[in-house]
Amino acid sequence: MKALILALFLITASFSQDNPDSMPVVRTELHCFYENLCDTLTVQQQAQLEPAAPIGLYIYNEDAGRRELVSDTFESNWIKGNDIVSFEVYNSTESSLRGNVFLNIWPKLWENFENASDYRIGYSIDFTMENGAKKIHQNVLTPDDTLIYKDYMELYLYDDFHQQIDVWYSHVEPDAYNDETILTSIKFTAGKKYEAIDGEILLTAFFYKKDGSEFDEAGNYIGNTKVSVLVKDLNH
């Protein structure tokens, strides 16, 4: 059985720290994480599929009072045991979403998604180790999935929807995950062996049908309602 290959054109952008509104410096790359993709599914073929809804990965800018769309690449210095970044998934591709309170923003957008109750939010990660010799692809659909490569990268999943405003809450534990859980955000924390990773992880977020029809026999997502961000270590 052929493995599904993740091939994505990533447009990586660099912004001035002093002027976040400056024009980005853009380059285009083709990321192929598994063999056999290019002879089974081309990027052009993927592009012809119609997404079920808009989808974007956002970072909360508390000082500015808004969520900001991540433009394909997030770069920072990874430090063992330290949080790297948290991404929130919205049914939107707007450059920013105004508001400090998640529950005042996300539900209204999700309601615009036709048949939203039939869908869940899932993730996958792709990275290499040993200077590219070892390739990893892992779906992250439940909290149990975050444990597989925890020594390298700790992933924490949050259900920000089933919460109360101004009440603290933590990530979703495996025994708390159920059919009603919506994994609206994911946090990266550098694991104790993070240096074994070749300096970057491709995160993909997607909306998938609860009936499982958008996964192939190997468990790979084959739908087209997805978005990817390259999370890079500036120290590497």
C-alpha cells in the first residue's frame, strides 16, 4: 500500500520585528515528506479539490487585542521545556480577527460552516531527524496521539469552545476526550530531545468528517479543507 505523501507548496515569509505590517520576503518551496507522492497526487490535483470551508491558523496577539493569521511560517528559538507557540484554528482566512475573548469570535465563525456538527478539527505533524534520514508523519486527532513523540516535541490540545469566559482551564487529557470535544487549538513545547529534530516541523490543521470518510486505509487525511504552517527553530 502506498503511503500518502504530504506535498505542499509553502510560501515562507519573514517580517520585521519592529514593523510587523511590513511586506514579507517570500519564497516558495515544495515539501515532500514521503516517497511516491509526486507520481500519485500532484499539487495541481490537490488544488482542484474544493475545500469544505475556509480554514486558518491564528496566533493570539493579546497586546493588539486580535488573532493574527500565520502566513505559512513561524520562526522562534526553541529551548528545552519552554513553550514555543500556540495556534488556534478558525473557519476563516482573514488576516486578523478582532477581539480578546475566544468565545466571542470562534462560535460565530463555526456556525457559518455548513454542517459543522458533522466535522471535527484534527492535526498532523511532519518532521525529519538524523539530517533527513528518518521521516516522521503523525496524525494528532486525540490527546493520546500527542504522547507518541512527546520526548521530541510536546503537543497540548485544547477545547477552547466548551469553556467559560474568564475561567482558567488546561489542555484536554486523554480521559476527558469525548464525542463532544472540539480541539480548537494546539500548543508546541520543546521536548527533552528536541535537538534530534532537524530544526522544523510542518503542522497541518484540517476539518474532517466524523464518519471517517476523509481518511485513506492507512489513516492519512485525504480531504482538502486544511492549512499548513512550518514551525522553525532559529537555533538550528
